[in-house]
Amino acid sequence: MLQVIGIGPGRPEWLPPAIYELVKNCEILIGGSRALELFPDFAGRRYTLSGNLASSVEVIRSALLEKKMVGVLVSGDPGFFSFLPRLKREFPEERIDVHPGISSLQFAFARAELPWQEATFASVHGRELSVLPQVITHPTAVLTGGENTPQKIAQLYLDRGSNPIISIGNALAYPEEFWATMDAVQLAQETTLLKNAIVILHPAGGQDSDPSFNQAGNQHPQSLKYSTKKAPGSRLGIPDEEFLRGKVPMTKSEIRVQVLAKAQISKQDCVVDIGAGTGSISIEAAGLASEGVVYAIEHNPEAQELILANQHKFDVSNLRLIRGAAPNVFPELPPVDVCIIGGSNGRLAEILKTLPLVEGGRIVITAVTIETVAQGLKFLTDFNYQDIDTVSIQAVRWKAVQDLHMAQALNPIFIISARKGEK
């Protein structure tokens, strides 16, 4: 049995008694050196993990072969950018119990004295800064790392012509903790080394004329005036020719409207578009989810650039490109309210099984073959999706040819829709 144990910020005073009791009952304990130091009285065997995930997996695999209770220590909360998704993929037959910890997200918003139930978040650790929103409409937490420092994020927004308020947390809960709230101009000039920090981008809207300051001399977050600026309004059925297309297939406008009607997107929804292509569905979904966010998953490099180009052309701020294929990139997703699947690369079963769709969330699958429809219906039933519905649509455009109008039939499309059932 595998116990995945969240250790929060990694300080003993932030560990609840239940975690100490759980660790005491383990026979093998695996984690980073700093994590293992939290449990000096542990009587079982210890294994220290390196930064190499592949070798760490092999250490865990060897321990599980002994049929003992194995505890794996992960920083923060196991459900927030942790080792957990990899463990579930590597050990699908193993019973895995997950025990929560305080995530860096929770800690940072507590430091900022801000609620985070409507926040969005992103990671730029090993990813391009282009995933960050053009316009900050909600408090946005960003995990940094590598070359993408908080200072670079600040400079990005200055280059875009804005100067947002940004909170920065580094080594939270440790004696060397750095916490400050400042504008992008100040942060871009900050000389402190901020490694793997978490930042909170405050919604645009400017500062009070007489802002209050906290004891550290930094502007207090509660003194900020938040903007209610929304993403661009919804626009359905955008003519196909308005999109930049290249050689990438695109869902035609007549079908796009029907897909989005089945998706029933609300303005605060979190949406994922799998196999986003040119981004046509993502662009229109972002208008419907004007106070939410849309994640466009795409593995084709040409399509990825087209998504970014169309995002810029239509000035859509609440769209995030995730480069890669589903379900491999699912660890980068938060829980989502709506999922639209336009392409699965033959991995539909894996996608439906591991998709982070909330209970009651909507899913829409498009297909062009009967075989894909049959698979989709079977998998949706197998994984306890409810209210499964299938329609087929064939649009016909009538084009003027001299004085006549001739039919130009588009390929028929199947649209399957459903809701996520209870576990």
C-alpha cells in the first residue's frame, strides 16, 4: 500500500498530529532529505529521493515489491502540482491513499489576506511566460522556477504596458522567508534571489491615492482597488475566414455553435479544450466563460502557434495554451467544469478516466466516424458519466455560382455530450 503524505511547507509546526501518527505506522518512508528530517524518530527504513523523477519512481517501485506500508512525502499538498499524478500513472494497480497538506497556494493567499475561491493559477516552471493572462481579471497565483523568476514576470507585464500589483512569497514558513507586495516596476528592480517563489497577480485597477502599508513597508493587499474588467464578450459562430488557419484542421462555425450549445458554459466556468487545433472553439468558449478561464491543450507545434496568434488577434485574455497531449498534461490543469474533446489521439479511455472534471461537470466529444462514437459511448458508460446524449449534424452551405446557388455539404459530425457522475 502506498501512502502519499502532504507535508505542507515542510516545517514541523505546520504538521498536524494525524500526519505524525500516519508516518509512525509506515514501514518504509521515502522523501527528500529535508522532508525526512521532519521525522527523526521514525523507526523504519528510509530512502532519500533525488530530483530525478525516473529514479525516484524506481526507488518506490522497489519498496512496494516488499509488500510493506510505504509512505511517500511530498511538499505542499499532493493535489497541487505534486508527484501524485506520476505515481497514479506508474502504479495503476496499487492502492494509493492520499493525505492533504497545506499547499503553497493556500499559504500565499493567507499571507496576502485574500480569499482564493475565485482565483486562477498557472505554473511557469519549465513553461513559457505566454501562459500568463494578458489582462488580470482575477487574483492569479503563479508558480515560478528556473529562469522564470518573479522579476521576469514583472518585466513581462511592464513590456505589455501595464503595472500590476504583485505579491511574492519565497521560502514561506522558513526563517529566511521573503514576503512582499509591490508593483511591477518595483519588483522588476528587486535584487533578492527568489528561487521557486509563488507570486499572486492582483487584478488590474490601480492603487488607492493614499494606500496603507504593512509593518514590512509593503502595500497592504486590502488597500488595492480591484477592477471588474472582464474578458472580451461572447461572440458565437465567428466566420471561419476570420481565424488564422495554416494547414491545421478547424471546427466549422456551424458545428462550433452546436458544440458550445451542448457545453452549456457559464461565465465563471473553467473549461478545457482537448485537441484545440487553431483554437476556434477555445476562443469562443473564452467569451462565454468571461469570468473564468479556458485551457487549450494541443500537441501539434504549428497548431500551438496558431492558437497563440488567434488569441492575440481576438484579444482574448482568459485563454491558456498547454503544450502537449492529453492525458499527459493533466497535472497542469485545475479541476474543470467543462471539457470539450476534439481529438484524443486514440487515448480517449485514458482521458475520460483521468480527466479532472468536477462532479456534475459537462463533457462534449466530437467525432467523424461511427467507430469513435461507439468507443465514446462505451467509455462514458464505463466511467459512470450520466445524461449521455448523441446527435449527428451535417451542415450544407449554399454558395452563389453565377445566378444560381449550389450546395456544398460539410462532413457530418457526431456530438456526444454527458455529465460527470458521482464516484
